[in-house]
Amino acid sequence: MKKVNEVMARFWIWVLGCFYGTSIRTRERFGAVIAWILWWAIPKRRHVALTNLRLCFPDWTEEKRVRIAKQNYRNMGRAALDHAVLWKGTKEELQAMVKFEGLDLVTDTDNRPLIVVSPHFLGLDAAGITFNTYVRGVSLYQTQSNKAWDKAELDGRLRFCNPILIAKTGHFDLRPVIRAMRDGLPFYYLPDMDHGRQNSIFVPFFGVPAATLPMVSRLARLTKAHVAMCITEMTKEGYCVHIYRLEGFPTGDYEADTARINHELEQWILKFPDQYLWTHRRFKTRPEGEPSIY
């Protein structure tokens, strides 16, 4: 079965490469077809997305939640096909597709370490890979069980300026990240994943307790780093990456700091709710005594 999965992965990677050189509009149309297939073919993920939307937006009608979820899938389809450019395009092509607001906050850090907090909007890879065409950084990397996909993703992320990618393991060591930050490399960090109960705290995400690592607050205090939010918005022309610094961060309260990051994320989700990764089981880990949500 593993060999079959790798053959299928190589086939889809080849298909993806066929979209290099096509217009965004073309990728958008084919992305809608992919979205329709995924919507009906994987009911478990559809259930996760709709459950998340019900929890986060209880005041919405079910009709609105379904409409947003379907548009979310279409955006996901286009974002997947945009990897044809991200993995094969030139530096100039990526920079034409992905525009940055506030890039100077990353390139001019006053010789202080920097944490770039980039939540899971669907354009996350577009920002991360294009980010490397301007500045070398350090980030965590989740290895994939499928070797073909793992190689394609890793090669795509290493295309420009040879960023430092540190594989996540069960016993993660932050020391390589800290060394890279002190050498002047910004740390590109994804704050909004459920990593289980160990080392997590529960802070509200749209009013629902969500297991969250307080890493940004603790690491910022340890390294005296600036902290910047990095939000990627999909547009008709490509992507717009919004970067801005969190002033007065961190404080002496890591729980309040972590809740603040979630609040910042909520404000951006309200602006384009169909672009967040709703298919992720964000509320998988529950407080003691609470039943599973999914």
C-alpha cells in the first residue's frame, strides 16, 4: 500500500507541475473541480470543517456555514494548484504573485531576534516560500509519511536562500531555533495547531477553549525578540501578505500573550473567513472531563 500511495503522490505532483505557466483564473477553475471532489469524497474532513464553523460562529445560519465551507474548499483547491508556481516559478514570478505589506519589519530588525507568527490561512506556503526570496529564515518542518510528498514539499521550501528547516519530533529541542535566531535569522512560526495536552494551555479561540502552545511568549521573553504577525490573504491577483509588529509583546503573562495572538487571528478570520484552514481539528484536545467534539 505504501508503494501505491507513493506512485499516486508522484502522479499528482506531475499533474500539479502541469499547471505551471497557467493563469490564476485557470487554476481557480480547476481548483473548484478539485474542491467539489474533496467535498463529497472525504466526509470526515467536511464534518471537521462544518463542526469548527458551528463552534466559532454559532450565530450564523447553517446555510451560511455551508456556503463559507464550500468556498473554503474552492480556495483550498486554488491554493494547492498555486504550488505549481511556488515549486517551479522563478524568484521574479513568485514576487509578482505574492505581495508583502510591512516586509521592512522583517528585513530591518534593529539587530534583535524576530519571531514571525504565521497562522494557518490557505496562502501560508505562498508567504513562506516567497518570504525566502527576500530573507533567509528558520522554521519548523513536519515530515510527511509519504516520501514523495515529503520530498516535493521539502524541495519547494528549500528553493531559495537555503532556509534552516528543523524537523518536528516527539522530543523537540528549541536550541537550534534559538541559535539561528541569535545569528540573525527570523523564526517563522505557526501558532495555531493542536499539539496535544503536553506543554499546552487552554486559551479561547472564538470563545472555545483551544489547546495552544505558549511558545511565542516564552521564546520572545527568552530571546528578547520582536514579534510580528504575518497574515496571508488570497486575492484575485495572487496573495497579499500583511506583516505588522505586536507592540508591548511579550508581557509577564504567557497565558494573556497567547490569548492575544488568538484574538489577533480572530480579527483577520472575520475579514475573510473562507480562507482559514477549517479542515484542521483545532479543538481535538479538550479540557479534562469534556467529551470529544469531532
